Amino acid sequence: MLSYIFAFVLGLAPALQAVFDLPLQLALQRAVLLACLAWAALRAQRGLPAALGSRSLWPLWAAAGLSLAALLVSPFRGQIFAEWGNFAAGLLIFIFASFLNKEERGRVEGAVLAGAWLVFALALLQAFALKNFHDRPPLTNLNALALYAVMIFPLALGRRSRWPLAGAMLVLVIWTQSLGAALAGLAAAGFYAASRPAGSVKGSGWLLAALAAAAVGILWVLQADSLAGRLTWWRGAWDMFLARPLFGFGHASYTWAQAVFLPDGAFRERSIYAHNYYLEFLAENGLPAALAWFAAVFAAVRAKTGLAKYSLIAALAHSLVDFGLSVPANFWLFCFLLASPAGEEVAPLPSRRAGAAVLGFAGLLLAALLALDLRALAFERASRRALAAAGTGDLPAAEEALRPELRPGLFRGRTLELLGLLNMADKSAPPGYRSAVYYEQALLENPYSPAAWGKLRRIYSQPGLERAAVGLERRRLEVFK
């Protein structure tokens, strides 16, 4: 059962990534969670694998707990709780894929490779029929698509029958012209050369030197604006980390928070990713969670054998200069590749009371998650109705559609920001007056809100509001010390 769910998610998620809306995102997350819980419930009748509590998984459990704590204290939790679910699904895949037997793992790998053919077919369709490959490629971005191809490539090389797929993935890498993917491939090839038997290491010297020279050349030919943009985004992520080093701003919060951490007049446009997975994870989850997560990741890579090891090395190298692992489909594949077969030692059966407590906790967890899912979907529907009403000039109807979402909870801050945006077009009051009221309330909910700070600065720049502008700047400096 577990292998079929993993095969379904990992095989289809890459092709669906370009249309990864909230309902689909929640459905895939819950599929993974329910599959893992059902597997654990069935296995509990004869004892769970002792590896679930082994020391090797302690960093992983710690990363999960600390990242969840970062979400709970995040000022952006209303925006990112569904995104944290993508991280949690990856952790579950990482842990429970270890308990697949050889036949089950082969089934999942087969689905992954079939999914790669599907992605390649979609790329061909978009390039030659729809003519939108460069605008909306599979996996939403050319660099993310290139990383996916790089991770698939070593798996396809494992058997001669899969070499055509390896060729297709190479075509995608060349097609995307991703320098990050080229650097990732060189890093993987360099580690492969270094891992050759001792007698052949000397012969690898020239190859390693050539790879190093090529890597330096790639970095050198990076376009100046691309490099400057990355430096700006990295600086923003670092400043985010310094603002909240213990718990960060919550997983996937860079998208929402980075605007207020970039300097005015930054060289490049803003980005929803930091283009460095390590800095992004650190800024979003805090130092303790980052130490635990990367300790688990690097330990898993060291323990890995076979060509899949070099898929992981390529992904980690690519993550130095790009955001491919922030894309859920790529991250889930990465987590599956991290998993190594675990021992089958069985832990002692728990008492009935303990088992009932665990099942009760799991039931409450599922009920809470489903309630959050329903609230999130309700907010999305209310937002669409409000935008539709505002598009026809009916601001009272837009406000009425969002009124239920103003109650205290995850989505109150987002609702206030949306109401502020909609009322910017209100002609019945002084420019920005009603919007300022909503944005000021939004700052009370989230003092780091980029939308609220930016719009209020614009509103208070009008003649006669100089005192309000000075007060706003003073408050901003108190938050961003």
C-alpha cells in the first residue's frame, strides 16, 4: 500500500507542479500522511520497526519538531501553513521509504522514471505545439526543471534499458541552459571520479582538475545581473536569519517576508526564493532546525550507495546557487532518494492503553489538519469572490465576502491586507484613507508584513501626512533593528 501511494505521488507530482494549486497540494500531502499512518497502524499489530526510534533518525525528528515550532510562532503562519505541509510530506517520504522492500522500492522507482518520461513529453508539447515552454515550463521554472533532470539522470543510467531516458534528461538540461544544473552535474561527476578505487585515483587527477576548471569557468560566465541578483537575495535571507535566529520566520516564508529585507533600489527584482537552499532554510526555520535537518541530510548522503548517491550530491551542489529543492516535486524526489533500506528489527508491542493513546492522537491530528484545510479552502473561495466583486467596482460586496474571514485566526492578517488592497481604489474617501485603516490593523497582526509597510509608506507620502510618515518610519526602525 505504501509503495503505491509513493509511486502515485512521486510519479505525478513533477508533471502536476505547474498547476500545483491549494486543493491539489493539500490532497497530495494528505495522501502521504494517511498512507504512512495506515502503514504504521497495520504494522503495529505485529510490532513497528525499531528503526523508527533509532538514533540515526533523531536529527530528522528534531528537524520536524523544530520546523513545526518555527511555523507556530511565525508571523506569516496564515500564509505558509500549507507550505510547511510540503516539508512534512517530504520528511514522511524520507522516513517511511526506508521500510520499502526491494520489490516495493523498484515499483516506486519505476513510477518515478515513468513520470520523467511524462515530464519530457510535456516539455516537447509545450515547446513545439503550445509554444510556451520558456514561459511556463514543467516544474514552473527552467532551473527547477534542470535540477529534476539532473536527479533523474543517474537513476536512468543504472540499466542499459533506461539509457534513452538518460538521453532525454540530458536534452532537458541542455535545453534549459541552466548553469546551476551544469555546476551540479560537474560536482556529481567530480565526486564520482574521486570515489574510484585507490589504484585509479591518480588517473582521475586530470579529470578532477578539468572539472574544477570548468566549474570556475561556469561561475565566471554567470551574467553580471544574475550574480548581483543572487547576492542581493542571499543578503536578504541572511538579514532575515539575523532578525529571528532561533526559529526564523517559518518554512517557505521567504516568499512573503523578503520584500522588507531587501534594500531600497536593489539591483535585481524581488524573488520568491533566495536562490540558495541553505540560506533560505536557515532564515525560515532558524539555526537549531537547520543544524538538525542538514545533519540528517548529509548523514543520509554519506550512507547512500550506487548512482543515486550522485543524484543527491548534484542536488546539494545545485542548491548553493538556486532554489530547486524549494519546489515540492523536486523536494519529495530528493527525500525519496535520501532513504536507504532500514533493518527489519521489530520494536516490542505497546500496551493497549498506549496504542489507544497513539491512535487517539493520530485521530485528533487528522481532524485538526482537515479543519485547517477547510478553513484554507474557505478563505480561497472568499478571496476569489471579493476580487470578482471589486473588479466590477462593488467594494461593499467585496468587503462583505471577506467579513467572515476577519475573525481571529490564521487568515485574519491576510484578509486585512486584501481589504487594504481592494480599498486603494475607493474614490469616496481621501486617497488611501480606508486602506490605511486596514493596513494598520494588518501590522498589529504581523509587524513584518511587507504589503502593510509598503502601502502605508505610499499612503503617508501624500501632502499633509508628514507626521504619519515620520511615525511610520520610527515604528519600522523599531521592528527592523
